[in-house]
Amino acid sequence: MKQSMEKSRWILLLIPVSAFIVTLATAFAQDTGKKTSSYMPVDITEDFAAIMARMKAAKPAVEKKHIDLLNERYDLSNRPAKGVAMSRGKPIQEGVRVKLPKGMTWEKLAAMSPEEIREKDLFPAGLFPLPFPNHPEGGMLFPKFLIDEIKKQEGRDLTRFDLDFDLPDHFLPEFPPPIYLTTRPDLGDVSKGKLVTIANHQDLFNGILNPKQLEGLRLLVTPFPQQQFNQTDDRRSERPSFGVACLDCHANGHTIAATHLVGDIRPQEFRHRIDTPTLRGVNIQRLFGSQRALKSVEDFTEFEQRGAYFDGDPVIATKKGVNILERGSQVHFMAEFQEILDFPPAPKLGIDGKLDAKKATESELRGQQLFFGKANCGSCHPAPYYTDNSMHNLRAERFYKPRMINGMMASADGPIKTFPLRGIKDSPPYLHDDRLLTLEDTVEFFNLILELKLNDQEKKDLVAFMRAL
């Protein structure tokens, strides 16, 4: 009885405290505009015409704020490297594009400890996570050259009335990307310089693929409803849309740097911007998704249309028309095609994935020695495909205090998949969220984060080696 009375007394004492905490949390959510729910609103109470008019009117200010951020962080000028190109010939951008704090050099910065950089707030703005062009809104966003070609071939419009793609074309992969097949290396690029779509895939691949692979490709180029592109009033296309296809983002089985927000994080400001990874070489990979670590390309294929197309919300997916793939045939066929997409040729590499000394330059050979030596890149990116099929946490947050950047909370990224570096020159921009525009930026980022103390020549040699991969 005594114990019961004591318990009741503590409960009565805790009630005001609990109420106070709930009141504080509610007030905080209201003051900051944060949503406390993991779910998106299902019932749209605003008329579509009003939604579109409101978002079109807001678009110039939203985009200016983001472009100002990009210009503050980066040198966005078009400065192609001499004598270096992607597989089909598009020039590669050269040089460090991340801007440094006034009076700072990369050498001075690299000589400082993470704690000192953090306390003095000297972490370069361009090394912070990169926000989505409108982070509170998110959604699939495509470069204009892809939009124009899909509209030309199919009459399907992937234009968003609220937002345009942000990064200049000269920092993006070549378009259309070439296609290489593990099953027919003798053919070289089988795309014939065309973007593969529902309109031409039979003409391009009948007689090269087997029937299962051809059916898988058909499904990969077939548009299905997606969060921003669908037939409901809660969409971001002016007209009702058939949706998007897998190979809209992964054009020709590669990438055009189309961007989105990951669907597996809440609240919204903590969601990462994601760069579309290439599908080249998925046959040698064992983890899929930057952080989800799905264990097969079949899992990834099914998850994308069930969840990622709708920001990870199955209720919204049902509302907008989710395409539920049949695992035993459709998913299997789609995976069969994806698993024969090969890396681009790398003529300077031997069968072990390392440089042939008779074909490589002195700078490339020095870079290879650094890659597997002082720079320690090879511990996570071993030859021949330059991935360890694992995940690593770089803990970049050691160098800065968390902060809100244009609607995105820059804090800890957590573990990120080790992406393959084979063919890396064809896949700018870099890191999982596009924050690094060039390979030179990438080297500076890792030199700082891993505290490598590389000199200027060593950095140049590392870039030369990676271009040869």
C-alpha cells in the first residue's frame, strides 16, 4: 500500500513536468515551422491552379537564393581541361572550384586540426553538404537537356513548374551517355549516340539482348507515376503526367546527375540531396543505395518504385498510383539488364585493374603509387573496380558546427556506401550529394578530411590517375 502511494505521488509530480515538455515541444515545432509527423498530407485542400500559381510566383526568389549559395561556394565558370575528355568526348572540367575563406589557402587549412577549423569556423562552404535547390520541397529534378529529349521522343514533359535544375551543364556527365555491355564488349558503345527510350529501345537492342533482358529494358524505360509527376492535383507538372521511367534518371544505364532527396530520413531538413549514381558495374556491387545498404539490385529495383518514387511514403504511393512490380518476372528481368551494364573502356589499365606501366604517364604512375600508399585511397577503393563493397563514416562533422543551410540541416552524414571509381571521369559531380564539382575538389576534400598532408604535385598526380580509371 505504501509503495502504491509513493508511486502515485511520483506520477502526480511528473504530470506537470510532462505537460510542460509537451507544451515546449509543440511551441518549438510551431516557432520553427517544423512538422512533427513522419507522414505527408494526403488530403490536398488547395485547388491545383492556385497551387501552381503560388509556386510559379515563388520560383524566382527560391532559385535566386539557391544560385546565390552556389556562387558563394563555387567557381562555376566553364574551364575544361586540355586533352582530357569523357568516353564520348565531352570535356572534363578542371581545377579546384570550392572557394576558400578570405586569406586562407588549402595548405594553411590542411595544417590545422579539425578542432581548430571547427572553432574558427574555417571549413570551406563548398565542402558542406549541398542542399537541394528547394530543400523544403524536394522531389525529382532533371537537367533541361534530358527534359528536351524525352519531350521530343515521347511527348512526355518532365518540366517542373516550381523549379529548374541548378548545376551548369558543363559540370554534368555527357549526354546521351554511351552504353557498354559485359556480354558484348566487341560492340563498344551500343547506344549509337541516342538516348534509349520506350520509343526506340526495340530498334536499338533487338538482336543484341535476349528476350528477358529486352523485356527488362522495356520496363526500365516505361514511365510510371511518381511524387512530382502523376495524375493527381498534388503534382509539380503543369499537365497530368504518365510519370517517370527508371532510365530517366539513369539515362542509358548511366547518370545525368538528376537529383532528388533521400526518402529514408525524417524530418525534411535532415534528408540528404542525392546524386543519381551510374548503373555501370552493378554486377560487381553488393550494396545499393547511398545509406540503405539494400543487398541486391532486385531489392533496389523494387524499392525504388514502391518507395523512393514517393519519398518513402506508401500511403502517398497508393494515392498517386504506385506500380507494384512482380518480383519473380518483372523485377528479375529488369535486374538482368542492369547487371550487364559495363564500365567504360580504360585502355591504360591491365587485367588487374592497375596501370600498365608501358601505357601510363609518369604522373599517372605516381598517382597510382599515392592512391595505394600515402593517400590511402585504396583501403576503401581497392582494384580492380575500386570499391570495397562496404560503407564508411568520414565524420566530416568534426570540422564544423551544425547549421541550417537554405532549409537543410548540415550535420552528421553517417555511413555512406563506397561507390566504385572505375570510369569516375564520366560521372561528375562527386560525393553522394554533388557537393564536389571536379576531381580536384574531391582530392582537396579527402586531403582535409583524412588529414593526408598531400602537396600540390601529389594532388595533381592523384587526379591524373583517377582520370585513367
